[in-house]
Amino acid sequence: SAAVDSPTFDAEYRYVLNHTPGEYAVPTLVTFSEAAGFEALSALGGESLRTTTTPRPAAYTTLTAADARAAAEIPTAESFTFSPGANPFWRLDYYPAGVFPEATRSTGYIDYEENRRGLRHLESEHPDRLRTYTNGRSKGHLNYASDRDDAFPILFAELAADVRDRAAFAEKEKLVFTISLHGDERAGVEAGSRFIENVLRGQEPAVESLLEEFAFVFVYANPDGWKTRQPQYESYGVPGATLFERGQGAGEDTNRQYANAGWIFEGFYPAEPNGRDLAADDPDGIDRDVPPGIRETVPDALWIVETLREYDDVGYFADLHGQSVGADTFVYGLTCQDQFDQGRFQDVQRWNRTVGEEVTAVADEWRTAAEARESTVGSSVFGVPETAFAWGTIWDTLGYTGTGRLREWAQLPEESGGLGAVAQNFEMAYSNIASGNVFDPQRVDAQVRAYRAVYRRTIEHAATDVETGRRSRSGERTPTPTPTSSPSTPGRGASCWPPPSFGTRAARRRGATTPARPGRPTVGCRRGT
Ligand SMILES: [Zn+2]
């Protein structure tokens, strides 16, 4: 079809409009010299028209190329910008319904740039409690609009009282949430950014009351699989397609690179930012002795490990995923494939039990809404899984296994290169490529509520655990048993982790000089008794 163009289109908008299928309506922000232009735009019949006169006359709508050609003729229309995302006016820094509106009021999935900008806005309003930063960049993608390779900063968000007092921050116990590590599993981010905003706005008082003692760290783990939603990047090798991708820019599965106990499959580019000698030669970045093939292929995994090792005292670690369309369980808790002592196993059991209670309540609400919809319109537009919540290993729940998973690295003891956290991941139903990534507000809203329950209950569980003294803190934590896999007998194509000399700055920094924190009586069996 003939290219559609106008001096009012910016380069990105021009590209997106002309390189998407004819029926694809492009999320568009139009600015006007006066609000009288809204009526002419409305007459074009684009979906989800939203208008504002603050901070200037502007309208959000979705336009096909043919619609945009007509809209460009409106005399008062001044500029057209590609504007994907949840909040129609984020490009104007205007947030009438909150920075991240509830899914049922949103115009789409939260966009990568929208998220960075929205969190920065919240940070400017709450600098004492929210700190965001980026560290490292992803592999990235070719940008067909600019004909340049784009690599994307990996974003981290810290929520804590007096978050800029780094000495106080270091003293707090950390809870780390890695979210949407698989780029087509959006629920972690959709719930995470909204949860951060809700805490800052006083809508999560129980969580807010814990900000003195704890710090919550959110890792936006896969920018590459997020950005492929935009037509200027390929999705699964198809230019112009608008699908989120599971993996990252080099095509690697993003949950296979991390050092685990036992052996790891070399074909997945197992990544270690400390390089061949396993010593941190470069305190601020990826070491020079990291093999070039690893550095170039999976920089995202390297930077995530490098950055998270800077956090001392990570008590709990939750990695939030999604599962396929036909899942019969709403949320799974997937525990680590690891050896547990009795105390840790009971801790994991309690953690899952408290999460399961609230997820079950959300599933009941969702079921009621779906049934009501079915009785009024004859069908439910979104399924309801039979089971609200279940937990076990990935073998118990999903029936497969693998190597190099982030959660199992997080649970490795610090002296073996991990975080020494109690770790697991969560799986959310109706994710991945559900309905071709079409944004279904009701379904996403149910997912947000369920993962909000995971954040909330994980935090409350950590606090309860400390209060009752069931889990030892930092220096007094019961050591995790060493892996039983023999380093001397790796399979073909396998490497052994952790190697004997594996060590981290964090572990060395802590060393024997760290003062012990108040301990607690051990519940259950101690190893060797
Ligand atoms: Zn996943």
C-alpha cells in the first residue's frame, strides 16, 4: 500500500504506521492547537478515544494507516506520536488516573519506556522511598525505523524507607522480585509497577509499615522480550509483528544461563560476570576474562547477576513468570530443585500456604465474574482454571525440568556465588501468547490481583518469619548442603557448578568479621543431629 505521511508524523510513527498489517490500529497520541479538534478525530471512529486539555489539548486513540491519513487533515492536529502502553497520556507526563492505572482502565500492556518514565515520575514524588537505576544493557534488537542496533538498559527499582541512606539500606533485609524474565509473561511487570505505586500512595498499609525493616527490589529482567511488542523490532523473526518474546535479543531463553548446583547445559551460554578466574577483577562491571561469546550473547544475564550480588542479606527471592493458555492452575509456586533442611522446607511450606490463601480468594472473585458474564452474554471471554493455587518442584507441577534457572542461582549460598536466599518462582495462567498478546483488561486485572497477592504475602511472610524468629538472619543462617553432583563426572556438553574456587565480593566482604544478628532457635532437624 502507498506510504502514508504527513509533516505532523514523527519518524517512529511514520515507520510504525507504514510497516504494520493494514488492519493493525496503531496506538496514537495526537496533540492539538485547540480542543475543537477532538470532534473531528472522534468522527473517524478510532477505538478507545481518550482526550485531555491538561497539560495541553491531546487525544489518544488507535488509528489504521487509512484513519491516520484522514486524521492528519484535521487543521488543528499538530503532532502524531506512537504511544503504546497502559496510560494514554504518559508521553505528556500526565497521569490523571495514576501513573499505572488499573488494568480495567488501561489502554494496553505497560510499555517499556512508559514504565521507566512512570517510575521516574513516582521517584520524583517519593524520593525518600523509591530509587530506580539501570545497570548494564540487554543484547538488544535491530531497530528497523532507525536502522540502528538498540540495546536496552536493565531497570531496577528499590522500595524502602530512607532509600537514599545507603548505610541504612545495607542493614535492611532484602526481598528481591525478578519480573517478566520471560518477555511474553507480562503479569510480573503488570502487577509489579502497580504494586509499587500502590505502596507509595498509601494503599498497602501493611507493606508500608515494613519499609523501615525491609527493602524490596524489583528487577525488570528482560527488556528485549518486552520491546519486541513494538513494530519497529522483529518478533520471532518477523518484522512488524507485535508479539512479546519469551527470550532475549540473541534468541536465548532468559532462564537458562544462571549458575546452579550440579551441572548446567553449556549450549545455553551459562554466564558468570566474574569470568574465568571467578574473582571480581572489575568491581563495577563485567570482567574482561568473561569469554567474548558469552559477553556478546547474554549480557542481560551477566548484568543481573553482577547487580544482584551487590545486595547483602537477601532473605527471599521470587521470580514471577507466566504459563500457557490452557493451564488448569491459576498460580503455581515452584520451589527450588535443591536440598532443604527441615527448617527451610517448613519455611517454604508456610510461604506457599499464605500466598495460596489470598490467590484462592482472587480466583473465587474471578470465577464469580466469569460466571456472571457467561449468564448475561452467553460466554466467558476468559477461562477460569480449575485449581486456584498449587505448589511443588517444576517436576511435580509442570512435569519437566532443566538447568540454569535464576531462582536456583538465587538460592545458592553466597560463598558459592549465589544470594543465599529462600527462592522460588511463581507461574501465572493465561499468559505467554494468550490471544496473540491482545490486551484483555479483565484477564490482566485478575492476573494483577493474583500477583499483587504474591508480593504482599511474600513480604508479610518474611516479616512474620523474623518476628517469630523461625529463620536465622544473615551470618547465622543454616548453611545449604553442598550439591551432591560430582564435579568430576559431567555429562557431555555439561559444566559443573559451582566450581570449588567460586567466591563473591559479597561473601568476602561479609566474611567472618560481620557481626552476628540476633538469632533464633532452629526449628526441626539440624544437619548432623
Ligand atoms: Zn517463564
